[in-house]
Amino acid sequence: MKAFILAVIILAGASELHADEIQFWLNRFGGIFIETAKGKERVRVFQGNKESEETIFESRLIPSGAGSYATPKGTVFTLKHLATPIINDANRRINSGDWQLTLSGKGKEFERLKPKVPFVAFGDLPPLVYLGEKPE
């Protein structure tokens, strides 16, 4: 019985570990993960293949308005919770979900990041607008 209770506690803690993370899978091996927990705000942009994964961009974020987070150098990640999920790939959930991310900004950091953001495999949103969801 003690082992069961310990397992439940561990699983509950693990589910809260990323409770404030929103994942934007843009293709099979690439995406943008945003952590929104107060004091722990971060973004990671990555692309990989079957053998490895490369972090393209990573930064802490500063809340900058309703649903917006900015890097210290001015790249802005704006989140919007959608009333109804948009599903572009029902099997792998690629570029699908009930969260919309818009990437914007000014300056060298933003200009360097724009061409490196992983390509979007499915969907027809405007450039630098992506769909995602919180993991279950």
C-alpha cells in the first residue's frame, strides 16, 4: 500500500512539473516549448531528427502584458487560448491545439531567430503563428 501511495504522489508531482508548459510541435522533430510558471518563464526552440536534437534558441522570458512574454533582447512570444482547438494533424498533433503562439519583435535577436524557427509541417496560418497545447 505504501508503494502505491508513493507512486501516486510521484505521478501527481510529475504531472505538475510541466503544468505551465505549452508545447508547439511544428513538425515531427521540432517545436517551441514555453514555460509560463511565475518566476520560471522560459522559451526553447529546437529542431532534430531521429538521431539528435539541437536547441536553436533558448532564453528566459519576462511577462510583458496579457499573454505576452519577451526576451531581454526584445523578441516577443504572445499566447492566446483558443475557444476551440484547431487540429491540423490528428495523429501526431503537429501544429494543432487550443493555444496560439505569435512570434514577433524587433532587433538583431528576432531577425536571427526568424529564419531558424522549425518549419511548419501542417496548417495554413500566417508566418510566425503556431498552434500548440499543454501536455496531458
